[in-house]
Amino acid sequence: MIGIFGGTFDPVHYGHLRSALEVKELFGLSEVRLIPCASPPHRNQPAASALMRLQMLELAVKNRPGLKIDTRELDRHNQLNNVPSYMVDTLKSLRHELPNQSLLLFIGSDAFNSLTTWHQWRQLFDVAHIVVMTRPGFEIQQLDDFFKSRLADDKQALAQNRAGKLFFQQITQLDISATAIRQMIAKKQNPGFLLPDAVIEYINEHKLYQAY
Ligand code: ATP
């Protein structure tokens, strides 16, 4: 079983990193793939360039062998010139490479609440399971029949199928967001202990997020 953790990572912070490490252990995954998106279809364009977001991610997961960076969304964007990053395409390409593995797509509860706006969102379940991680400030909305019919009672059900199940996982609650970090930096406040020092140094060196 491998985990997939997509994000803008603008910048990567401990809310992402702690969650990724925690679910890797909770689900006994061989690895969690962190997949930075190039051009997020659902939100404003990132403040930092794709290359800088990738470099910050590299600094953050250095010496963390279980957390791997997967650049397929950035690569596809470069090859196909501004095609938006659709998670369904990313999962299909991972499925092609890993035909026999269970794929677990991890998303925070904020992302789950807008899942039905994602491109071909129902098809996500043809290729992967979706595991929703609790995030402070975002209650899960009422589940409709489509979701209820996919609910897994326990983690074992995820290992028994390669895709198709929905699972909710309580994780350590860290009320950290990239938006709040960008705002702090623009206000010249210190974002220390919300993200790795190496990433803060990179932000300072490249004068990122100064106007927001
Ligand atoms: P922004 O504030 O710029 O929207 P963000 O902090 O939400 O960014 P993203 O890169 O957009 O970070 O998030 C990627 C994924 O990580 C999403 O599935 C999101 O729900 C999840 N995530 C982000 N922060 C947390 C957190 N503190 N706890 C749990 N999940 C999180």
C-alpha cells in the first residue's frame, strides 16, 4: 500500500509533514508520495513558483526516506504547457505504474468538503481509496449515499481492495495553514515552529511571501 498526498505546498509546513508521517505509520505504508501540483484548478495560483515550492519540499523531507517527492504533476505541466493538475489523471498514471498496489489518497477534511467540485471526482474511487484526515476548523459535512456506500469499517478493508473505499482518520490536530504562514511573513512575524527551519531559511533567502 502506498500513500498519496497532493498539495500546493506554498510553503510546506508541519501540518502536511506530521500528517504524512503519522498516516504512513498508522496504515503501515511502504511510502507516502508528496505530489506538488503545478496549477491548482480549485484555487488562486500559488505565490511561490513551482520550482521554489519543490525546492522547499525537498529541504523539508531530506533524511525522511518514507516521504518521497513525486514530480509527475509538475512534469506533466511542463510537457503539456499549462494543463491544470487533475488528481484523477495523477492517480491513473500512478495506477498504471503500480497495477497491484492499494493506493490511498490522503486529503484533509477541508479538501474533502469540496471533493465533489473536483474534475471527475467519482472516478477517483476507481483508482484509489480516499482517506480523510481530520483538520482543525473543518467539520465533515453530512455524507450522501455515494459516500456512505463506500465507507470502510476498518483499515483492513483498505488492504483487501486496491481502490474504492472511503475512510476517516483522526490525526494529531495541528492548526497550521500555508495561508496563515504567508500572512505572518508579510506582516514580518516569525513563523518559527510552524514549518522546518530549513524552509524558513529558504523563504528568507529568496524573499518569498513578503507582500501578500
Ligand atoms: P493554503 O492555506 O495555501 O490553502 P494549506 O495549508 O491548506 O494551503 P495545501 O498544500 O493546500 O495546504 O494542502 C494540501 C493537503 O494537505 C490538503 O489535503 C489539506 O487538506 C492537507 N492539509 C494541509 N494542512 C493540514 C493540516 N494542518 N492538518 C491536516 N491536513 C492538512
